[in-house]
Amino acid sequence: CVSQRFSRYTYEEYKETADWLLSHVEQRPKVAIICGSGLGGLADLLDNKTVFPYEKIPRFPTTTVPGHAGQLVFGRLQGQEVVCMQGRFHFYEGYDIQTVTYPVRVFSLLGVKTLIVTNAAGGLNGTFNVGDIMFIKDHINLPGLVGQNPLCGHNDKRFGVRFLCTSDAYDRDLRAVAKQTAQEQGCGHILREGVYCMVTGPTYETVAECRLLQTLGADAVGMSTVPEVVVARHCGLRVLGLSLITNKVVTDYDSDMTANHEDVLETTRICAQLLQELVSSLIGKI
Ligand SMILES: *[C@@H]1O[C@H](CO)[C@@H](O)[C@H](O)[C@H]1NC(C)=O
Ligand SMILES: *[C@@H]1O[C@H](CO)[C@@H](O)[C@H](O)[C@H]1NC(C)=O
């Protein structure tokens, strides 16, 4: 694991961040939400907000991407206390994999029991349409399979076990509640369920790479989420993952389509609201 014998952070460092937050906010959320790129609007729906820009929080990583908010938002959603990460850390930005997942252990030390992760993803499954919402039922941790697993290094038992089971990473009961909520909201027709494959990016995939990922059984591809989910499972959090399908990947050499970030952001802007409404109603039920 990239010559990392020890972990990047000690238990005491995560604890220092968590204790500082606990002494600066009265809310004790049981649910944390990591908002994907362009999906941070969810945090604006919170009532009675307390906002901490990342750079104000001791030991918390800070965001480098212009236009990414980069703040923790505590508040109430549907009567539930929640904490939202508005702006996540991506490996492609140059953070090491344990910095990418730093906030998740802090959430656990705050008393959070459920993690909801959202992202924008490319559709690999030919039956998926732009604007669909995919419940993640499983993932392929492509970086993790080749050494970039956030659990590499010394294992601190206070967080979890050395050899983590991930075949049950995405909570079936939560997914069932989420599905029912979507049906009640009348957006059942855009619901999908599938396998999310993480790649590091920042390049979008080549035609050959897309075909490879399809062969592996992936339905959607993106550059985030999986490290956070692994660390969340390690410390015993229940996880629900949602991907907004923002583009269809190109698998044909004759295609004139090309992936670009502006289109992804534009689609996200148009479709984000449904996803946000879905998460919001769901919060009221868990
Ligand atoms: C709003 O937040 C403040 C500070 O965290 C807290 O003292 C207060 O009780 C909260 N009010 C409601 C209605 O939740
Ligand atoms: C694509 O999605 C559909 C419906 O969600 C699913 O039945 C199918 O197995 C998936 N995979 C492929 C390769 O079509």
C-alpha cells in the first residue's frame, strides 16, 4: 500500500476535530450526508443551520477547487438533525486516500449512525438515461483493488476490524425505504439500481475503458464515493448511496459525443432537485 505502514492520521487527530465540533454546535446528528458535485443544494434546505467552513475546523482538510463550497452544515431536515458535507475531497485533487475519507471518521465520533452519499456518475448500462437516479447496490473499488484502499496501514481497533466485509456495504433496508419514498414521490420511473465503479479520474474514460468497465459488470462510473463508503462501513455506519446519471459514456468509436465537465454540471443543475427532494423525504423516515 504505497509504503504507508502507518495510517496518515491518529485516533487523537480525528477526536480533536470531533470534540471541537461537539463543543461548537448543540446538534447531535445521527445522519450525515456527503453531497456530490453540484448536489450541495441539499444543505441549503436545512433549517436552523450552523455552518463551519472547512478551514475553520481544526485538522479538517480544506478544498482547493474554485466554486466548491467546502463547508460542514449542521441543521434540521424533516425534523431530523443532520450534518451535510457541502463539497467533498476527491483523490484526483491530490489528496491522499485517507484525507479523502477523514470526515467520515469524524462523523462517526460525532455519533452519526447513517451515511448518505450522493454523486454524479456516467451511465455505463445501456438502459440508463440521463437524469436517472441509481441506488448503489454494490461497488467496484478499482483504486482499492490496486493499493489505494483507505484502510491500508495500521488498523485502529477503536474504529473497526482489520479485515472488513464489504459484500453488505449498501444497506438493503435503507434502499427499500428509499425506493418506496421515490415511488410515493412519483419518480419511480427514473429509479435504477446498480453497481458503481470508482476510477480516480480526472480524465474521463476512453472507449476501451468504458467497454472494460461494462465487462466488469459496472452500471455507472465516477470519481468518488467508494473510499468514504469503505471507511463508513469500517466504523459501523449504515450506508445509502445515490448516483445521479449525468451522461451516457461513449462506447462507440464513431460517436460524436464527448464527455465534458460543463455538460455534467448543467445536467446536475437541472436534475438535482428531484434527488434532493428524495433524500429530504427519506430523512424524515429514518
Ligand atoms: C437552533 O440551533 C441552536 C444552536 O445550535 C440551538 O441552540 C437551538 O436549540 C436550535 N433550535 C431549534 C428549534 O432546533
Ligand atoms: C442494466 O440495467 C438493467 C435494469 O436496471 C438490468 O436489468 C441489467 O442487468 C443491467 N445491465 C446490463 C448490462 O444491461
